[in-house]
Amino acid sequence: MTSPSEAPGGPETAGSPEALGAPEVPGAPEAAPGGPLHGEATRLHPAVMGVWLIQSSLPAIILFFVAPPLALTIVAVSLFFIITRYIRFRWRLEPDALVIDEGLFIRKRRVIRRERIQTVDLERGIPHRLMGVVEVRVEAIGGGGTEGQLDGLPRPMAEELRSILLGNGFVAGRAGAGAGAGAEGEAGSATSPWDTADSGEAADTAAAGARRPAMASAPVETVRTVVPPDRLVVAGLTGGRVGIAAAIVGFLFQSLPDAWWTEGLGFLMTTGPDPTSLVGIRILVVLAVFAVLAGFFLSVVGTVFTHWDFTVSEGPDTLGVRRGLFTEHRDTVPYRRIQAVVVEENLVRRLLGLGLVRVIVAGRAGGSSEEGSDLLLPIGKRAELYDLARDAVGMEEALPEKLNPMPWRARSRRWFRAFLAAAAVTAAVALILHLRELPLAWEWLAITGGAVLLPGLLLGEGAYRSLGWFDSGDFLVVREGVLNRRTSLVRTDRLQVVETTANPFQRLGGLGTLQLRVARPVTGFSPRALDMGEGEAARWREDLGRRVNHLRDPFAAPTPAGAGFGADGSGESGGRPTPVTI
């Protein structure tokens, strides 16, 4: 099959909308006679060579102070490969695919089908800002990473490319329903880039086996939420970035010579106070306090830099996220790819009525979670969080004030954990005293056990009260966690696998966990209903299997009346549940 770029008449005419007889789209930008957006193989912007040179020369800059000739040699070699890479790199947008050609010794051609493209993200780091270009990242369904990467495009062209690739005529809507390709919904969805031929030309188009592209008008996006800097500071103080301090200390331990640490610690041990003395304990406490303050400071700085100007916008088919101070990210979350939304509230944020929202998107690259592209809102008030989560999955009904609780056996299981932990700590203390031949002070052992038991019981009770589930038919809501409470909203028609599992301790209590697996979550967390009644979980699993199969095959026999899983969760069936793949 001949591609538009290889058709007679040259790439300028073969890939253009005029050559294929595409009608003009009202409000769309005027089509240029050529260019990569119309099928003409084109290099990146020349400024991309500056971006590549800056990125590859950072080690040489450091090496310049040690070995200048070697550093200059590295820069010269890098410059040679950069120029070669720029000359060999070509890209073009064909009616049905994005095509990228690159490579000198090993030639590569990457063809990304447009119907497989799910996200188009824009990024501007410091090198890109200095050179005045934008990096475009394209992710496709089933890819293990970024499928297509254009390191340097002018910002208008990058925005236009993003609009075209995302305006693919799928009016998914928040509830997954909408008009077909080319239809314009009431919400103002973008015009389809694949406008079908009129009745007089339908036969010729079908015979040619081609569809005519038209420039898609840019989707209208409405700003929904802007996170102010003061709220980002609160997010840093209450978030989980304190581990950055430990990472920096670990890096210093690995980087600095061992002699430095040996001599430094020897100096402190010989000239400093005894660590077991009162003065030494005070010094250790002060150092610990400074370490905690440093951790909080780094947490705040990291959060503010990463999520600066965090803006959530919504369009007819996508949610958009813009963030970053030094490196500006612009992420895209299509509604049709959202599998579930998770609202996270750690203990501190829950006391303040705050939390964050993560989204589970099908086919996201494995590193997307680490880069933060699964984060839909870094911090917000509870009502704001749940409104955004409901809108993201298309849930129109309000969440219930109270979720359905788990059986009392789930509470007993958590109490048993608290008693077991208290007994283990008390036994360990008694063993240490016995080995040191010290007298066993039973009152102190009792105090030790009580100091462990009381917090354990409180945490266990909080963990049990956090458990819950709700089934509205089209949507599932499950919740778990006490230190970090997670409330997951899952669309029933997006479930991939439903299975029940039970460890030995759950089996003793007649409990099980219903796993609600969706398409490869990058958050590292898959929604589940933890510690349900074993038969209760089996009934829900079977009912979900029937409902999802009916949603995917409307002509299948409907679920018999009364066979569904009741909202009250009453009744438990016997038998050992087995995994069911939907």
C-alpha cells in the first residue's frame, strides 16, 4: 500500500487535505500547502541540536575542571553525533499514522497508528526553554514507554499536532456515551479529523479504501482548578517527600571517600561528648530535629518545584494537567482511557480535610507514575477531591454518606494483630533482660505491652472503620487504609479481571478479598474490597462477571432478576471462590 508521502505528485500534495478532497472544518486553522502535518517528511527544529548539546555536555562541563582536553574531545564527539542525528531524523503525519524515521547505521521507522494513540504530552525543560522549543511525547495503547518522541518543535506546531492527534473523533464523554465520529455533541466536542465523504463521493472513497483527513479544530478546554502556591506548601509539609533527605544522605555516603567519614566520626568521638551522657543525648536530639526540619524543607521545595502552577482543565474528551516550574509538563488524560480514580488521604491530611487524586489510565507507560503523570490533583479539599473523581469516571450520582461495612470478623482480625504485636514486643524485652541476667520487672513488662497494645487497638479500630464498599451498578466504590486511606471509584465496564483471594489468616476468619483489576495501573495499587465475607465476595464476583459480560455483549442473556448482589450484602454462598477472568 502506497503511503501519502510516496504517492505521485510529491509529499506536499499527496498528504494534504486538498489532495484528498477534504472539506473545510469551520473554526479550523488554515491548511498549509506542505509541512509535516500534511505528510511531508521534515526535520525537527534546528534549535533541537542546542537542546541535545546541553543535555550531553553536562558531564563534560564537570570534567573540564579536571581534564580540559578530554572534555573538549567529548563535546566534539557529541556534536558530531548530534548533527548526524539531526540530519537523519524525519517525521510526518499521515492520514492514519504518525511516522518517525531515524538512525544512521541502523535505520528505524516507527509507525504509530492514530487509533492507538491515547495521550500526547508536552514538556519544556530548561534546555528547551533556552532554545525556544517544546518536546512532544506520544503514548499508544499497549506500549511499554513513550512510543514517539519529538524532542524539538516550535510551540505552535506542537500545540497543533497535539490537537490533531487528540481530536480523533471519539466522543467518549465522561460516561462513555456520546455521538459517533464526526458528530458534534452538546458539550462542544472537537470536530472529527476523519470527516466521511458525502453521498456522491462515498463509492469512490470506499473503492480507494481511504478516509479523508480534515484539520481538527483545537478542543475547547475550560480551566477547572488551579492549585495556589500556599496549598502546595501544605502538600509538601503533609506529603511523603521527606524521604528525599534520606536519599541525599545516602548519595553522600556513596560519593564521598570513606576516609572522610572515618576521620570525621573519629574527631567527633574523641573531642565530642559521650553519646550516653546527658549532653550527648541533647546533641543527638538537636541533630534529629534538624534532620526532620531538613526533610520537611526538601519536601516543600520538591513539591513546589514539581507541581508549580498546577492547573486542571477539562475538554469534551480529555482532562488536561499543566505543572512544573523549571520543567513544564502538559499531560493529557483521555476520558475513554480512565479505568479508575483513587482518592488518597493520609492521616495528617485527613485531619485537615485534605487529600489528593490519582487516576488509573489504561496503557500508560510504566514510568509515568514516577514522573507524576498519574496525579490528577496534588492536594485539595475533600469535597473538591470527590467531585473531580466522580467527574473523571462519569459518575453522576452522589456518593453515599456511609459505605457498606465489612463483617465484624474483619475487626476481630485487626484486634488480634494488636494483641500479637504487644505480646511479641513484651516477649522480646523479657528475653533481652534474661540474656543480660537482669531482674524481670513485671510491672515494666506490663507497661511495655500496654504501650504497644493501646495504639495497636486504636489503629486496628481505625483500619476497620475505614473499610467499606458500595455498588451502584455502573460504578464500584471500595475503601481501605488508616494511615493512608484510599477510596477507589471504578467503572464496572472497565474491569479486566475479578477474583477473590484469601490468605491463611483470612480463611480462619471466613474472610476474603475481592480484587478489582483494571488495565495495568501504574500507581502500584489495584482497587480491592479487603476482608469481605468469603461467600459475600464470591457472590459479588459472580454478579460482576455477569454484568460486565452483558455490557460487552449486549445480545447476551441478561442477568436473571434477583440474581444480582444486593446493596445490603446479605446472604453468603458456600464453596471456595475461584478467580474469574472477564
